[in-house]
Amino acid sequence: MSRTVRQAGVRRLVQVGGAGSLEVAPGVRLVDTPDFPEVYKKEALAGAATLALYREAGDLDWTYVSPAAEIAPGERTGSYRLGGERLLTDAEGRSFVSAEDYAVAVADLLEKGGHARERITVAY
């Protein structure tokens, strides 16, 4: 994969993925919890496999951006939190971000850089 990306002249790869591969407890992914919707499992597992491929690519400058567990159209506030491998939740235990603020977070990442060879997550 990294050879093909390099041959195409791509210097930086930012993948927008899902929340299913985020951990909800040490070693427990959201996709593996009993309440994870069956309809999204195939996509979540494919995203996890893609993330694993990126982690194995030694010469690829990648960032995998996972949203909160819930993402939906809403208000653009310009405010969000970044996390790593763990699902971000608020004080009430909800994991949410508007599609507008998720887009702002991705644009900020592209503009400012950083988080090379990492997965990050975006939520309120």
C-alpha cells in the first residue's frame, strides 16, 4: 500500500474512519461490545483492518481520524476535543460530535499538521 501511495506522489494520507475500532475499556473495542449495531459491524471491522495496515506501513505518513460514537448534522461551534485510542465521552457518558465540527477538526488537521502515524478521535 505505501509503495502505491508513494508512487502516486502522495506525501500525506488522512483517513476519515469510524468509531468502531476505538477502545471503550483497555483492550475492548466499541465494535466488540454487545450493543454495537449489527448493521455497522462490517464497516467497522473493515476500518479496523485498514488502520492495522497503516500501522504496519513503515514509510507512510498517515493519520486516521475517528469521530465520536454519534455523529450527525448539527451546529458548527468550532469547539471540539481530540483524543487517541479511547472513545471520548462527555460528563453524561455520551460520545457525540456534529458533522460540521468533525469537518472543522479534519480541516484543522490538514492545515496545521501533526498527529503523523497516529489515530485520533474527535468529540465534544
